[in-house]
Amino acid sequence: MNMNKGVTRFLLSHAGKNPVSFHMPGHKGSEIYRENGYGDFLDNFVDCDITEIPGADNLYQAEDIIAETMAAYRRLYGVRESYLLINGSSAGLVASILTCVHRGGKLIMARNCHKSIFNGLLMAGAEPVYLHPEMIDDYGISGEISVDSVRTSIAEHPDASAVILPSPNYYGVCSDIKEIASVVHDAGMVLIVDQAHGAHLHFFGSCLGEPSKAADDLGADIVIQSTHKTLASFTQSAIVNLCTDRVDKYLFEDKLQLIESTSPSYLLMASLDINADLLDRQGERLIREWEENLKWFYEEAPVQVEGLRVMSHPMLDHTKINLDMSAYGIDGLELEELLNEKAIFPELVTGNIVMCMTGIGNKRCDYERLLEALKEIAAEHGLCEVADGVPLAAPEATQTVTMKRLQQTAIPTAKESVPMEEAAGRVCAASIIPYPPGIPIICPGEIIDQEVLDYCADLRARGEKVMGIDDKGRVLVGR
């Protein structure tokens, strides 16, 4: 095939590199499909792209084949109801907010929520009450949402109707959902958990016999999970689990159909169906292999690469491998570039951290290639002279901006666009979002800070994406 330009050319070129994927999606390519008996679907992929013909059921009034897939997820997760999402977890998060928060009401929400939750907040016309995550100072990244912060916010805002937070967050740090759920329910509120990065957690608990970190098992009312991120469905597919009767399922269904496409992709739904079948038939074997490979890497990497830091944390979902080679004078961006040169592609960079997102489709050879690449990089650069063996600190700008709490006021309704250099001190009217991780660094209603603007300008200068700043360097502020 001769493709001269466009998306197809890039995708075919990338696939031809024999890449190692430590980024989403979790299937990591066609191998897991073919090895487990789904080759026919791949071979007939384009011919399976249909619409709601007779016998194909309807996503928004599922009674037949789609209802079967929904029932499969309901059984797998042991929940009250499961819904398929073909607009990603974002659709489920927005629908959850519209269901649980009345117009003009209050939503207690983690400040490090994904941008889709801020979009849902604006669509609901709701007022945010921010929960600020704990900081993991050694790595300059956000950690868990504490139970005490939830309790305090509820006491100060008893008229809020729901609490929403990510668990795990992008780096894999989970919050104490069991205790948080207890506090939220005692106040008569609903707990929504953005578990987009943790669709696998329930199975690590059930298959390995370990205490579960999954919000579905710990008392959350609504749990949204991107099965595409770590499991085997296609990008943009996800599910919502209603876990308790605190949520009106018919109201939720109504809000969901407002958000999702009226032309749902049968290819995405088929991948969700295959993912459920794979978990049902082969889940325990695949989860055990995944755990064994992770254990091998965590044991071998620090031994074979002196000075390499592999993050550990008591609330960490260890399927997210956070690597720090600052002891070699290498920051996160440089490490990512060096890995890319070896056809290894991580998910996320923050400061000195490179996060490798493992998935159900990763093989032992992927972990071996990652370790070999780290050994080669270490040999090429050599350890730096550091006091008492302590690695270099995360870049100061990253830590300062990440931890900064901006002054908050009402979200403006009248807006205007101004150059970045004129925006300091103005009220933000549209989120400014480094992507990834997709977490707003300035939210609507916050007073724009010059230091944060400078940080965003630096990101853009390095070629990173910052949403909310247009191609002319302008941002939306309150008029």
C-alpha cells in the first residue's frame, strides 16, 4: 500500500517498527485477539462496521445482543447495572454528574480530575468545591485524596449532592474509597469514582485473592472505567457500573443518551463484547501472567540498573510503572525520547517521571525490552555525582505549579479572548489543560497566575500540547 500522507500512513509506519507499547490501549495490538480465538473478527473488521439493522439491537434500548454484553459486565464486576460507552469514559462521567447534581447545585470534586469532569460541571451549571490531593514530594506528582479532606468539605458544604474523584489517578495512586464512601453516604450524598485507569483492579483482587482496590468493591455508587486503557477493548470504549440503588438508573440512562453519539460504533461494542468474553474465559490466567511479569520487573530493574528509581507507594496500582533516571542526569522528557528511539513508547511524562502503563496485552518480552533499554541508557550516560546517593530533585517549576492553589471565584458567563501575556490576574473562563495528563492546570473561575502561565508557555515551547491556549497564544477570560 502506498500511503503518501495522513493518519493511515503514520499508523502503518508505526506498526512497522515492532513497537513496545507501554501506553493505552491495554490490548497492545492484535496478538491477544488472535491468540485467544478472535482472529475472525479482525479478518472481517471492516465488514463488521454496521448500523442498527434488524437483529443488531439498539444501544439506547438494549433488549438482545447488546443487553447480553451489558449483562456479562454486570456479572463480571458483581454490580447492579452495567452500561456500554462508545464515547469513552468521558461520556459516563458527564452523564453521572448530570444525573446526580441539579442545576446550580454543588459538586465536591478532586482538583486533579480529568477535563471531562470539568466539562460536566459546566454543563450542569454546578458550583465546584475542590478537594486537593496529597502531594508525593519525592516525585513531584499528585497522590491520593484524603478521607479527612472529604470529611471537611462535606462539613463545610452540606448542601452538595455528590462527591467525585479519580482512583487510581493517572500515575496509579488510589484513594481510600471504602472510608470515603462511608463518609459520603453518612452525609446523604452520592460517590462517583472516575476509575478510568483502573478497569482491571477488580480482577486483580478476585483472581489473585488480594484485597481489592476497585471502587466497585468498596462502596462507590457509580464507577466509570475505561476498559480500553488497561484491558482489551478498543480506544474510546468503556463501561459505567451502577453499584448501589442510590442512583436512579432510569434518570442515568436518560442523561447518558443525551451525551453519547446517535451512531454508536458496532466495532467498539464488539470489542467490549470480546473483552468481556476474554475476561470470562481467560481472565484468571491473563491476570496471573500480568502479575508475574510485573513482579519480575519490579524485582529486577532496581538490581540491574543502579540508581534507577521505580516508584513505590502503599496506595499504588503497580500496573503503572513510574520510572526516574535523574540519578543519570536524565529528566523525564529525555528519558521518553531515549526510549522512543528504541521503539518503546511510554504513556506519560511529568518532571523526572516517565510512567509506563502496562496492560493485559503486554508480554514478558515487552518488560525484558524495557529493562534492556534502561540498562543501555544507563551505560551510555553513567551515574551523576549526587550527595548521599539522592537523585536529582524533580524540576522546581513542575513541583511549584503542581502544588499551587489558585484563588477561586465565580465561573464567568461573559468571556473574551486575550493574549497569554495579558491574562495574569484575570478570571479563567475556559480550562487550560496540559495533555497528557488532561488535568486542568487552571480551571474556570480561578484567577490566572503568572507563574502558571510561564509554565504553560514553557511546555508549548517544548512542543507539548496545552489545550485552552489557541494557535495565536490566546486564552479565554471573564469579560
